[in-house]
Amino acid sequence: MMSCNYFNGPLRALRVAIGVLAFAVMQASYAAADAPHAVVIKAARLFDAVSGKLREPGAIVVVGDKIQSVGGDVPVPAGAEVIDLGDATLLPGFIDAHVHLSDESSENWYRDWYQDKMRFPAEKALYGAHYAKITLEAGITTVRDVGSTDHISLGLRNAINAGVIPGPRMLIANYAIGATGGHADQDPVPPQLIASAGPMQGVCNGAEECRAAVRYQLKYGADVIKFMPSGGVLSLADSVDEPELTQEEMNAIVAEAHMWKRKVAAHCHGDKAARMAILAGVDSIEHGTFIKEDTLLEMKKHHVFLVPTLSAQEAVGAKLDSLPPAIVPKARAAAAQARIMFGNAVRIGVPIAMGTDAAVDPHGRNAHEFTLMNRYGMPAADALLAGTAGGAELLGLSDSIGTLQPGKQADIVAVRGNPLADIQAVEHSLFVMKGGVVYKRP
């Protein structure tokens, strides 16, 4: 008969060993489950947004949300998913530096105006979620939303960041800032019907109110400040090319934003307003429609980006017959002049970031901007750089996006064929990944 010491000796040691082994197996299985997913994406070509040239073939190893390695013949990690896209080109996720995801224009200006007034903020947010989704699926993995009402862009950004809805990475401005009666203000509806806006809604008069308007946007989470030095094409009450803020007001807006380490985008169609904004120290000029060559030279000298929004000018020019009489002359002049100004900017060497003004043109067509940039004088490779590395520089995100390099966010787009030979290929994305998550694939 065995003694009790046997069970307290070798058998007990065996039980302990088995328990330790089981624990180790469990830990290993948990570690395997928690290990970042590895994906290898292959294609015939890869666009290098550092050199602006193609590499053949192209392959990218993605682990978790980051790019691990890039090259033509990268080693495939054990257990990795391999996605071979064949005769396609891999590119960095596109960056649209000028969108408005909370709205979209149609062919009927009057119906749009009515719907803008009658839709509740929650309803607009649901439309915005749809626009965000189709923007991402078009290959736009990062946007700068430069103006919305009721903090809709704020809600979209937060919901996307939380993983609640699909959409591009968003930098937001909240309300755009401008003078009473200017492009940032409401249409001239009788004040008895619609309450006048103030600094919280971006409308300011005098330097101190304009500082307050900046602070309100920052209080509610703005990543960038947008203001309106000149009038707008689609607003009813202002001239498109005249300054709408004083130099002191512009200086206050830019200084306050920069003090809070936020970049500043200036909506400028007119030349004089652009010169004032450059003097104030802005980081980008949006549209720039009537800017003259000497002002473009100043932009180059001070490294102020141009965000040309050619898509918006094309869209407005195509529907002149449906616009109110107060808008038609402005729209016609802007549509004709924008391409001339853009060609001058390319020739002079102004830094350019791709931006569409999506909302004026339908969301999801953002990549058409590349086609227009190429059509009006920019080489295809430079157009792609404007929507990748150039956009990342303007947004202050070069450390994390804009190029396909190890350690950066896995924002990857693929298009069929060779976009340097046919730039229109980028208008139809084949594959879209943002932060290591695939949102579109063949």
C-alpha cells in the first residue's frame, strides 16, 4: 500500500508541472490571439511619394496599423494574409485638404438652401456619416474639414476615431470665421426669422471678437482654424474678390491660432485679401482664384500652400443656369480664372496640396481633382505628391502619413494600371486600407 508521502511528493510535483504547462499554453494562445494581424499587399507597381517615382514590383508588409516594410521582394511573415492585386499601383492614402462632410450640393440651389434650413443637426450628421464612408472608399484616407455648422464635423471626427462609423481620418475647423455679412455669416435672411450669429458661430467684428471666435472653435475641439479674408462664390451678400476683414482682424485670428499651435487656412478668392492673409502669416490659401503672379511669388517665398479646389470651380461652372442671379456673375468669372491661376502657380513653384471643396462637388469624386490638376498644367507625379506627401506636410502629419515608409500609418490605396501614364486611374480605387484596416478590396 502506497504511503501518503508518495502523493505529497512525486505526484504533487507532477500536478504542479502539468498546471504550469497548461498555464504556459494558455498564455501562448492568448499572446497569439493578441498578436497584430500581418498583411502583405502586392502589386505590379508602387508610387514612392518621397521621390515621386514608381518602383516595380511593389509590396508592403503591414503589421497591426503600421507599415513594417516596403519593397519589391519583402519577406512574408509567418501566417500573414497575402493580397495580390496584380496589374495595379500601390499609393499612399490620398489626403483631401478641403472638404465639408456635413453637406452636399445638388443641381438645384434653391432646394439645397431649403434643405439646409429644414434639416435637423442629427439628420445632417447621418448624411455626413454616409459622405464620410464614400469618401474613404474613394481612396481618401485623411481629410481636413474646413467648416461645418452645429459641430457636425466634430461629431463625425469623434465617431470615426472611436470606430463607430467608417470614414477618413479627420482634422476639423468647426465653424469658419469671418465678418458680419461676409462669407462665414448666414445668408441675409430677416433677423426676425433666423437669429444672428456671433463669435461662437464664427462671426466677429474687431480684433478681440475675432480672437474670441478662434477660442470658441478651439474650445470645442478644432484641429485647424479656417477664416474668410475674402467673399465667396456661392454666398448671396458679398463680393467674391474683396477683403472682408481688416488687417488687424486677420492678424488677431492667425496669431491666436498659432499661439494654440493650430494651423490656419484662409479662404481667399481675391488677390488683395490673399496678400493681407499672407502678411498675417497663414499656412494655406484656399481657392486663390484671382491671385496674381506677384502674390503667388509671395506664397512661394513664405511657403504658404495653395489648395486650389479645381473640382468646385468645375462643378459650379457646369450649373450656372440653376444659380440665383446674384451668384451667376461670380461663378462664371471664378470658373474661368481658376485654371489660369493654377497654371501660374505650378509654373512659379508654389507649394500645392490637393483639395476639392467636396460638398460643392459630390463626395466620393475627390480623386477627380488629380485629373484636373494634371489637365491644367501639373505633371501627374506632382499631382499625386500634392495629394499625399504635400497634403501631409500642410496638415502637420508628415511623421505619420503621406508616404509608404516603415513606421507610418498603414494608409494604402491601389488603383488599376499606371496612374503616371493615365492619371484618371486614381478616380476608381481598387483597394483601400486605413490604419491597417481594409475598407475596400476587389
